[in-house]
Amino acid sequence: MMALRAMLRLVATTSCRALTLAFVSGLACGDDLADPERGPSAFEGRPLPLRGGEPLALAVPLRRLTREQLHNTLQDLLGEALPAGFDVRELWPPDDVDGGFASNATVPVTELAVEQLERAAERVAAAAVRRRAHLHACLEPADPTAACLAQWIEELAPRALRRPLAPAELESWRALAQPEPSPAGVDEDPVDAAIFRTLSALLQSPDFLYRVEAGEPTDDPEVRRLTAHEIAARLSYLVWSSLPDASLTADADSGRLYDPAARAAQLERMLADPRAVRGLMGFHRQWLELGALDSLDKDRNVFPTFDPALRPLLAAELQAFVEFVILRGDARFATLMSARTTFVPPALAAWYGDDASPTTVPQGQLPALPEGFVPVALDEQRRAGVLTLVPVMATHAKAGRSDPVGRGALVRRRWLCETLAAAPPDVVMPPVAPAPGSSQRDQLEQHAEDPACAACHARMDPGGLALESYDAMGSSRTHDLAGNPIDARGALPGSDIEGALEGPVALALALAHSEQAQRCYATQWLRYALGRPEGPDDAALLLAVQDRFLAADGHVPTLLRALVVADAFIQRRVR
Amino acid sequence: MSRARSRRAFLRALGLGAAAAPWLPSSLIHAETSTPRRVVFVHFAHGVARDRWSPQLGAEGLVLSPILAPLEAFAARLTVIEGLDNAPGLRQVGDQHNIAVGTLLTAMPLRADLGPGGHYLPGGISIDQRLATELSAGSDPPPWPSLQLGVRTQGFAISALEAERPLRADDDPASAYARLFGELGLPPAQLEQLQAQRVRARDLVRTRLDTLARTLPAADREPLEAHAEAVEAHQDRLDAMGPRPASCEPPDSPPLVEHPSTPADAEVPTLVRAQTEVLVAALACDLTRVVTLQWGSSGNDGLRHVWQGIDQEFHTLAHLANGEDPHAHEQLAAMNTWTMEQLAELLAGLDAVPQGEGTLLDHTLVVALSGLSVGHHMGDLPVLLAGGGVPGGRVLSAAGAPLASLWLALAQHLGVPLAGFGDPADDAAPLPGVA
């Protein structure tokens, strides 16, 4: 079963590239690199013919909540019962990434993971026991009534498990939550023990840990319609990266969520809710491959003032920018790629240097800003949009120097949706030791000399070279470390962006208006929503969502709306 | 006892209070008279500075190379194997780092690669798992058939239960310690209470997993069944655990690292040392007989050996070394030497535990290897054997032999002869001359 899925995925990658890049001539470089003499590889797949017809239902794997989703879910579920600043993410096993987004759908739980899940649930439960008055007001007294514990779990369990519970299920949770006399020799408080026991079991429950989508049968045995509460969870995890709130649950109870208009109305409400920022960050951080931001470090010889305390500030800058564009601004992809306003505290402003100057933003357009953050206007000649922000450029760099190959590959993967093959097995990297003092551009020119390298690097390097204006911290520069003047001429050959790109602003603005980049952005949202890479069956929905996104001039809420009103959003293919 | 005080005791028991381990540091003495066979697989990342690696064979035995010099004390029990190839890895096209790590112990090509930033699915059972069942059999089986310990492995597993079921390493020594020794500090009645609660939670989890596996669409069954199986295996192991022998004294609890799965570079040495201590203690107490110890993940994880004053990425330097960049080559050699110092610490730890006529090291076969030799190359891998009763002081030439032949030879030496292992395309036979 898993093998089949893995194979389908490999096939899907190839065929969907053909699909989404249908107007691009030529193949991605990976195909040029396959060496016939090496024989068949598990990574090669033949394109399948596209299947036509309406995408009434799509296959969605069973997903376990990601660390980020668990963090948000527990914040919303337990609120102030969790101590401020208690970061639960690393308590849980590491996430599996599939299709470029964490999905936890590929690697089954192992015994180690069982122990980790157990310990994580216990750690959270024990922390909440300590602040039990915040779990439920009636738990505050030293000796709460049995009825209070029953009430607490009756309210909590359906929220945690994201569905109404059958009477027998509720009864078993109630029974677990009843205080029991402590065994001889144990001097713990029986109510604390009951809360601990119940909460740690609840947080290990498969209904809590997995995105369960049982659905209901339809006329088609391969298609199940999701229950209303499962639809509510699809909406909440897509938009908030967390569990449904009371309004979504009410719309699920009434069955309204089967109505596309009701889902669209909920989407609008949810985007106006402060929780939307978390959800949008969940997508954009992964889209921009910023996983390494949490452990960002720099060579202190090159950046003596780098401080690890910058990491959360960099994340906060990105969050403010995303909120500013998508939730407070015109919400267009082009603006995401071209806005000249960002939000920084003095510690980050220093890295922008002359590129940033104080500005004002109308009250209604201001994102929620942490202490010390102020709006700044970015130099129009040097910065444009999210790709050129310090958090993005600093993450996509080496410790001491810029990384044009890595940055170029990032652009091809995340803006053009290309699958890049790994370097051929026997290639020596770098082919020749760089001459002392040579620029990155001079070094990368060696790729052209070896056909094995040239196929891919001719695609990757020019995009990355256009970002050479930024050093390894994302600061603008005119000379590299060796003193060579920066030459940031670049290009994106083999894409719908033609001709030379004079530096990062030209690159960002070209992407802002590229049809291919906008289609790709929509594809990335679909991957995020499905928890897997796209496959041939997804083609019709993907094209429909892309077309609607383009027709709406890259309006992100319209993209999300196209997703949530689709029949496929409330159904599941279960072949 | 006041309620506040009882709550403190309760919370401390869960590892949330300022729990001071009540044990004093002590030598680890295992009283067992029989001598179980044990094996440890150590993986280190990014290959070696080749010309500083290979030892010479002199009249007096091994003349260790600069990189291997830290192992001097163990030279008489050290075998350096030269020329082994990761044959399936060499044949497979794809992300070379993922292939190098994910095929090392399985000797099978990867089943799938999960794309940028993603992991991979292994192509078969890994040799440590193949051996774990037999080495754990007998009248007094260890509670853990195997352990997977790691430092900054980021989910890139070297072990696999079977195809597509990777066994990831525990990157957090505090977590590994808690699993192995942690609750020894609880008063017996409280421990019993906690364990009883856990059994109830597991029963609920298992019952619900079974129900879901029966009622959810077929596509969901496999992960649910695997999860239920893992819960059951966990419970079975706990049920089978007898009282800990009095001779088994846990080591000091490891230092707490703030982000054990994404540690700062400078914290890596602390984590390496802590995992080594956990490993030695686990073997000394016969809590397990098969361990994988994985230092580093797959590809360019950005790790820099800043504690050695090296500011460039390990991965980058490994690419620049072995070529025309003498500075990078020096730095790779220095990092390799540091790695061998850590290996020497492990061997010394094992050698400090008396066992039978000799030491724990004499009864534990340690295999240390990297999945890469030079750059991205998976041929002529750097491989070491130490301890476990394998004759030492020698260089064994295995030019062109597949790694599977070493795994078969080790299995034979450990008393678990296998009819075959790894990719059938390699038709591997046990490597001669290992033991």
C-alpha cells in the first residue's frame, strides 16, 4: 500500500510538472540527468495520462497533527492552563515532510514515537494540572465536586477530539476523570491525579492526534462525504492551523458546512480572526523553506554582531509582513512579491541599513506588532517583497557567505514548482578549487564547463546570482567578501520570465507578475491542504483553483475560497 | 502531608520539578556471569580526508593515521576495513546524501525520496534490526531489543523495521535517559501508580486505534495498525521487564539542552557525550544489546564545528576537501579527528566496565562508518571494527565488496548466520577474514 503510494507520488511529480508547466518548453533538468547506463531507479517515473472529469473527491492521507498544529491546538484547547512561553513543539516526534510541507502521513508511528507521544502528553497534562484553575473555573477550589470534573471533561473532550461524542464515549471519559482514592503509599492529590490521568489519555487519543476523516458513504463506493465536523476541521486546520472554534462547530452541528456558501462565509470570518495569522504563517514559513530560521547562526568572524536573539525577531518580521499584505492589505500575490513596507525593531533595522527608513502605515493596515517593531519603507531600488526580506535571505545563505546555488534552487522549487534532481553521484563539487579572491559568479561559471553540471546549474545559478546583492545576513552590499564588485545580473531560463533580470528587484517583480509563479503558488497551497504532492487525479481541481486565482489577479483569499467551496473539499476518495 | 507538598512530589515524579537524581555517580558493574553478544553501529557524517585516514601496517602492528590517532589505546583491538562499497547506493540515482544514510544498514536501495526538505523511505530491514531479535533471545532477555540514539539526526533514520518503516533515533539524551532509567527515582508506590495510569491510557489508545482501523477507509488502516502494533510492543516490553538488577546503577542524568532536536552547533559535543554515556550504561545494565548511534543527519544540515574554531559548514568543507583546497582538507581532517576522539570515548567507556574475564568492550562489537568516503562518493567507505572479540591490529582489504558482505560476516561472528542480506542484485557472501 505504502509502496504503491510512494510510486504514485513519484509518477505524480513528473506528470504534474508537465501539467502545471504545460506552457513551458523543455524539461526540468532532472530528466536530462538520468543516466541510461545506471539502469532503472526508484526515483524515475513515467508520466501518466491525465484523467479528466470533475474532481468530486481527492485522496487525502491520514495525517497526524504536526508540531506546529499541536502547538496551536493546545494553545486554543487549554489556553492559560499552559504556562506562558511553554513551547510544546519539541516534545513531539519530528515531523515528516512530504511535497515540501509537514504532513506526518508517510512514516508510521514506531515504539519510540509511542513513548514520545506518551511523554509529551504527560508533560502537557502535568503543566496544566499545576494551573488547573485555568482549565475550568470550578476546578479552582482545593476539593472540587465530582460533578465539576465531569463537566470539565464533557466540555473538553469533544473540542479536543473535534467531534460530538457518543454517550458511551462520554461516559468512559467521565469515568476516567472521577477522582479515585490514592493507593497506599502515594500521597498525591486525587483531583490532580484524575486531571492528569484524563488529560494525558485524551492527548494520546488517536482522534486527537490524527486528522480522522471517516466520512459517510455515498453512491460511489470510492467516494466518502466528510462529516460536517470533519469539514469544520479541514477549514480550521487550513486557515488557522488549529482546531475548530464554537462558530465552526455550530455550523457543523447544523449541517450548514455542506453548503459551499456557508464555507465561504466561514472562510471570510476566519480570515478576519486573529488566529488567521498563525495559519498563514504555517503555510508561508514552509513555502519559503524557513525551517532553519529557528536555529539560524552566522560566522562570527564575518558577522561579529550576530546574536541568536535575532531568530524570533526575524520570524516576527515575516509574520508582520504576511499579515500586512494578506490580512490588512490587498492580499495579492503581486503585493507579497513587491511590497516595500516591512516591520522591524532596531535590532533588525540595522541589517537593512540604508535600505530601510521610517514610515507610517494607516491604522487599519497595521499588523499586530511586537514591542519595539515599527513600520519601515524599503528602498525601491534594492528591495521588493517577501523574497528580499532579511529573514528569507539570511536563512537561505551559508554561515559566512551568500549561497547563490541554494537561493536559485529555492526560486525554482518554490516559485516555479520544479523538481530539481540531486547532483549526479560521481560529480566532484566544486569541480576545481576556486581561485583565491574569485567571486561566486566566477566560481559558478565552472558549472557551464561540465555538461553533467550544466543541465541543472544553468537553471539554478542565474536566479541565485540575481540575489547576490544580499550577503549572508540579507544585508545589501556592493562588494563581496573578497572585494569583488557585486554583479547581480540574473535570469530564469526555461520559465515564462524571459530575458535578463538586473538584480533582486527585477527578479522579484518578474515573479510577482509571472503566470507560472502564480500557478505554482496555488499548487503549493494545494499541497499544504492535501498533505501530499499533487497527482494526476488532482489536475482538474488544481487547474480550476489556479485559473480562479489568476482571474482574481492573484488574490489569496480567492484562492482559498476556490479550495474550500470545491466539492473535493468535503469529499474524500478512498480507493 | 499537605496538599501542596503532595502536589510537588507528584509533579517532581513527572520530571517537572527540580528533580535531583538520588543516585551517586558510580562505576557501572554488571554482575551477570553469562556474556551476551552485543553490537553497536556508529554512523558519522560526510566522509573523511582520505589521505589522513588510512593506517599503515608496520612490523609492530597498526601505525595509526593522524585521524585515527585518538584510537591509539585500542589499536590492538581495532580493524580498519578498506575498499567496502555501498553497492545499492552506488547504483541509485537521487539525493546522494539521503541514499548514503538511508541505505547504509539496509543494503537496499531507498524505496522513495520525499522531496525537498523531506525524508526517505528505506528499502528493507536494517542489519541492526535483523540481529536484534536473535541477540535478545535467551533466558534473560534485555527489555529493549534495540536502541536508536542520535545527535541532530533530524529524522533521517539509518535503522528500519522493514521496507518503508524507518526507525528514527532519539536525538534527546534526556529523553533516552528518562525512558531507560528515569523513573527509578520514583518511590515504588508512586511508580506503580504512574505505570498503572499509563496502562489505562494505552488500553484506551489501543482500543480506539483498533476501532478506527476497522471503521475508517482502507487507506487509513496501515498507519493505524502500525501505531497499534507499536503501542502493543511497548506494553509487552514493559510487561516482560523484571526488576532491575541491583548491580545496575544508572549514570548521572544528562545535562538538559534547550532544543535537543535543533541544538545550537556549540551544544553538539555535549549531546554526543551524553548519548555516549547513556549508551554505555544501557549496555552495562543489559537493557539492550543492539544500539545504533548516529552522529549527524543526511545532507547539508548547516552544522559547523564551532567548538573546534571552524566557522564553515561541515558539509561544505567535506565537499571542498580531498581536492585542491588544502585549507578545507585540513579542517575536514580536524573534524574527523574530533569524531574519532568521540569514538575513543565510547570505546573507553565500554572498556571501563568489567565483564567476565575482560571488559564490556570485549563483549561488544563496535562498527563505526560513514556513508560517504570522499565528496558524494559511496565507494571505498571508511569502516572500523573494534572490540567484540574480533582480532585487531590489522587492516582488512575488501576492495569492491558490498557492505552487505560485512553485515553477513558480522552476523556470523555474532552467532546469527544469515542466508543472505540486502539487495539480491549483490548476491553478497560473508566477507572473509573479519573474525
